[in-house]
Amino acid sequence: MVIIGDHKQIVIPHLNRTKHDPARLSGVRLLHTHLENQPINDEDLMDLIFLRLDSIEVLTVSAQGFPISYSCAHILPTGGKNNLYEVYPLCPWDKVNFNPLATAKNLEKELERISKSASPTIREKHALLISVSTESKKVQENSLKELEALAKTAGLKVSGYFIQRVQKINPSHILGKGKLAELEIIALQKGASILIFDCELSPSQLRNLTNITERKVIDRTQLILDIFAQHAKSKAGQLQVEMAQLKYTLPRLIKQNRAFSRLAGGIGGRGPGETKLEIDRRKIRERINKIKKELDKIKRQRQTARNLRERSQIPIVALVGYTNVGKSTLLNTLTQSKVLVADKLFATLDPTSKRMRYPKNKEIIFTDTVGFIAHLPNDLKQAFSATLEELRPANLLLHVADASHPQLENQINAVKEILKELNLEDKTTLLILNKWDKLTADQQQQLKNKYPSAFPTSALNKFGLDRLTQEILKKLF
């Protein structure tokens, strides 16, 4: 391939790759000229890293077009953050002592060795988790633990972590180019094909990042949406997830490359004269409106069902809480039923209601709802408003928390914050400290002191459920 530029730069076209392994080089070496006697520069090194070139080589030429000197560079697979590549100094063009083919072959062998030790399973499912934040390192590490749980729930293998504390987030690329280069080398070493950012990337940040790296770039919101899409079983759940995905996608639809063409015919802004991008946007808006009408219909149907329950005057108890704290297990134990239970985040998306009879003709309807999570995307909150409406008529909320989780307090506060946003903070609520059996005696005592009115339980072995049941009956009758 021959690329022609001007005296300032060359524009590298999209490379049609034959190798797609994220732990391998591209199979392309770039030899180009510098019109002044200058060595390899920063732009060359960025191309080397982000295009995963086998090597980048520079031939300096005189004003008459004769070769003067030669320099080259290649990635260092085992280099640390301050040693990402090796640059060979300028030498006379006819005394070059560099074998690009042998060097690329050796680099491939070393990358394969490193990636196999770091990622022994299928590489295309491997992700590098990235935190770029103004928060403390400890806060970032805790947040990455939750992101790791989300990634595993989505079926991904986590191959590494990248933490960068900054004073100010870069509005265009989230990180400076130097750190992005370091990140790319780490992803190459780990064999990670997916970069997951522990935040919500703006449309411009996502666009700029995908223009720099050929790895798939997603953010926390996309990851959660993917999990919801996997777990949505009912028609309502699937529509709610699709609505959230479309709302997220709409502002992020971008023109992918210069080959993006207009459809033939027509003049004006609509119909045949629209660009493919405009058509995609219009179709998404139309689909959003259609889904909204269907969800409104489901909302009315659920409201009718709630009205019937209210007329029956049977009290309703709704289980709320952070995701994967054991709400469904507790519902099963309290009602002797078999709602789906899985050790995954967001295993339950659709509301499940079960009726339970007690002595003296007392009846209660228990409702399990979707789990909460910190920084729940707004589009998901809006899309699942029909589901969360199930909380509104509840006579009592059971706020279930995982007593054994290291971020217990933060999770409790996150749920309280979401209940406040839903204007449900004044509902009568019992705090349930589930998974109590996983704690030591000292840990149990500390939590009793911190949450004296809470109810310690273990839904699996039924510990504390008699006392909890008595309190529920006392509150309702």
C-alpha cells in the first residue's frame, strides 16, 4: 500500500486487518518519510501504539528527495508505564541494522506468552476495567469491584484494571494521549478486546476513544444495559430495556468514516434525500414513541391489577434493595415459593407478587422488584418506571441489604437515595440485614450497634425470619 501525504502529514486510511486477536500486532509495518532530518516524533509513536503496528520506520530525505538517515520504533510488550516502546536513534540510511520481520515475529511470541499467562481462556470476551476519577484511590477500587461483578454477570472475563486519579476529567478523551497510550499497551499485554470505563462516557468522549483505539469501548451504563437485555424475560421487561438502549444510543450515533454516503435521489431534509445517519435517528425516535405507547398500555394494565388488589384490602409488602442482596431468596422463604434465584446482578427484572396466608385469616401480598445500584442510569430509571410503580401502593417496604458486603453502608445509602427520588422515603420501611450467617460474632455486634432497629436474617437457613414475620404482621394488622 502506498500513502501520499503533504509536507506536514500523511493520513493513514482504515487498515483492513487480517488479524483480530487483541493480544497481537496488526501485521502492518509503516515506512514513511520525514522531509526534514527529524527522528520519530510523538505522532508516529501514537500511530505505532493505537494502530498496533508491527513497527514504524522513518526515512529522512533531502530537499532533492535523496535519503539521508533512518530511524524506527516498536512496542515493548513487557515495558512498564514509562517504557512503552523502543526507539532506535537515527543512523545513515545505508547502514541500517534492523530486521522488521524478525522483530515483529519475536514481539508476537512475547505477546502470546504474556497474554496466555494473563488470559488463559477465550480472549474476545476479555475486558480491561478502567477508572478515571477525581475520587480517592480507595473509592475507585471499591467501585471497580462492583464493575467487575457487573462484567462477570455480563459473561465477560476481567483481565486487568487501570486506575487513574485526576484533578479534572479530560472532556474530550477522558484521559490525555500519554495515558491512553499506556492503557492501549496494557490492553495489548492482557489480551483485552474490550475497554470498560467505570463512568458514563459523553457522546464526544465515546466517539473520540473509538477513533483512537480499535478495541471495543463501552461504559458502565452500556454494561448495565447489556445485563438487563440478557435478563429481560417478559415482554414488558424487554420493551423497557429496549427503550433505555435506544435513548442511550440516539445521541451517540456518529458518522463512522469519510466513506459515509448519501442515498440517491430527493432534495431536502426528509425521505430519500436523508443521510443514512438521519434515517437511523428518525427510525430510533419512531421506535421510542412506539415502545412508549406499548409501555403506557402495560402501565395501565398493571394499575388495573393494583386497583383490584387494593379493593381486596390485602396489604402489600414490597421488597427493595441493592442488586444481588438476596431479595428473591427472602421472598421464596417468606412465601414458600420458587422465584428465580441466581448469584448474579439484576437476576430479577420483572416484578413478582406472591400471596401468603397467615393464621386468623390474615393475608399479605409480597412483591419482589428490580434491584437498585449506585448511579443507576437515568434512562433505565425512566424505562423501568412501570416496574417501580409497584412500590407505590405498598403498605410496607422491606429494605433488604447484604450484611456481609464490604460496601454495606454505601449500598444502603444508594437505595435510600433512589427511594427518595421516587418520593417513597416516607414509606414505613424495615431494614433487613440479610446473609447474617456470613459474619463473625464481632462483625455482627458492630452492625447491631450501628443499625439497632434492623432485622438480622439469613434467607437461606431461615435465621431471624420468625421475628421478621411477627414484625411484619404487627405493622400491618
